[in-house]
Amino acid sequence: MQVEKENRMNQETISIAEAKRTFSELLGKVAYGKKRIVITKRGKPMALLSPSDEADSTTFQCKGWVNESDPFFSAVDQIVQERAVHRPRVLKEY
């Protein structure tokens, strides 16, 4: 319970747009300041940046194959398709 309370106190929530602009700074906060950063899209949590020493060591030891029917592949395909139609923003010169 105490660890959970400490994690919430050392946690920051930011939008995807802000994360893009300040990614290098965020990595510094996570790596050296031991912050946890929740990245949101339209107010919904999408990802969590956390110090590598918090990572579950078994994650790095995973071995094996993922079946082609795994939902992971359809999610990746959808992301790739959406990125293909993405039009980057262009700054207007005044």
C-alpha cells in the first residue's frame, strides 16, 4: 500500500502532444528523478514511462513465438494503416 501511495505521489500526467515536445526532458525525469509519467490522449491513459529498475525482469527474459492470430498483429496493422493516412502538421509562415 505504501509503495502504491509513493508511486502516485511521484507520478505526472501529460498529453501526447506535450510528450512529443518534451520527450528528452521526460526521459531525464524518469531515469534520474525516478518519476513515472502517464501519457494521455484526450484524457485517457495510453502509456506509462517508468524507471527501468521498476521493470519486471521477466519481461526482458521472454522467449518464444507469437501466433499469427494474436491480436497484437491486428493492432500493429491498424496503427500502420492509420499512420499511412496521417498528414503531418505544417507551420504557417506569417
